[in-house]
Amino acid sequence: MRIDIVTIFPEFFSVLDLSLLGRARQSGLIEVATHDLRDHTHDRHRTVDDTPYGGGAGMVMKPEPWGEALDEIVGDGASEALLVVPSPAGEPFTQAIARELAAEKHLVFACGRYEGIDQRVVDHYGERMRVRLVSLGDYVLNGGEVAVMAMIEAAGRLVPGVVGNPESLVEESHEDGLLEYPSYTKPASWRGLDVPSVLLSGNHGAIAAWRHEQQVERTRRVRPELLEG
Ligand code: 6GU
């Protein structure tokens, strides 16, 4: 998988060198390139934003640097790539979307700052390629960078080969529509708290039943809306 990220803070993504995704990059499973939007400005101040037409607070990102940067990445014709624009006005990011992103050959992330990117950027590229506006949740971030980091981590670990033991992907929160069951390791007793005895029983049927029960109970308690579907 190839990932291109356009941002005014390329250094922000240096943490992608670390851990699981860092290893996936070293082994060539995932190729990541960051692009500084300001490299596509042509004024002395490297301006990427301007005041909004119609008035109002905040600044809007100008379309021209985005056009230059994205043309350079996807070419100026139709593109097979998927353009992902993080936006609080987008569709909510879910495990299902992470799976869809993980199946793509080429992802391009356009990180907006300020009050967002001139709408014509999305409209223009929407005529040449698939574009998705995706939100991390119902709260406001200063820019798309943190959201893109979350999306890359969630999707990247689903790319075949990135997580060593693919079975560990199956028994996780959200993979079966439920929250995950509580986990325990040694010692069997810690500060007066004992590991549930069923987990020490060696009875795999009973353990599976207990874990499922815990999943349903947890989900009913904190995320009842997940049980409706
Ligand atoms: Cl994707 N971007 C910004 N700026 N704020 C957000 C978000 C994205 N998702 C939730 N809040």
C-alpha cells in the first residue's frame, strides 16, 4: 500500500517510523510519503490560507497550493487513488471504513487546518477520483493531522502481514460489533484481586461463553446503541 500525506506539518508524521507501522514500512508493506503544502506556494510568506468569502471567523485554505500538491501526487488525469479528507463534517470513521481503507492500493490524505479547505478542491478532485470526507468523531480538532494518524494506524494494522498474528485482529473491540472482553495475565492474584476462576479452568467452551457474556454486558453498559443493529 502507498500512502501520501499532504500537510503543513510533515514532521508530525515522523512517529510513523515507530512500532508496528515503522516495521511495516521497513519491510515495504506500507510506503508512506509526506508532502509539505507550503512547498506549493509561490509567495515570500508561503501563504496557504486566506479570509473566507462571505465573511466569518477564521481562515480558509487556498485552493491553488492544494491543486499543485495533489496533481503532483495523483497526476492530472483520472486516478485510481482514494483521496481522504479528514473533516468534522465527514462520515464517522469506523472499523468498517478502516477495513475499506486497508484494501486500497493508494491512499492520499489531505490534512486541512484553520476552518477547512476551499470546497472547490474536493469538488474538483471528486470529478477525477474517489474522494471521502471522514470525521474522527463529534468533537473539534485544530486540524486533520491527528485524525489522519488515527486512520493510518487503524487501517495500516489491517493490511495483510502488518500484524504478525492475524488471529489477534479477530478478537478485538468492534470486529464483531461488540466491545472486547476483559483480559488478564499472571499473577493469578494481585492486590487482593483474583483472575476470574473460569479463565483458569482449562474449559475452553466455558471460557468462550464467559467472554461472550462479558462482551455483551460491557456493550450494553457503555455502548447500548451497538446492540441495536
Ligand atoms: Cl477529521 N478533523 C478535524 N479538524 N476535527 C475533527 C475531525 C477531523 N474529526 C473530528 N473532529
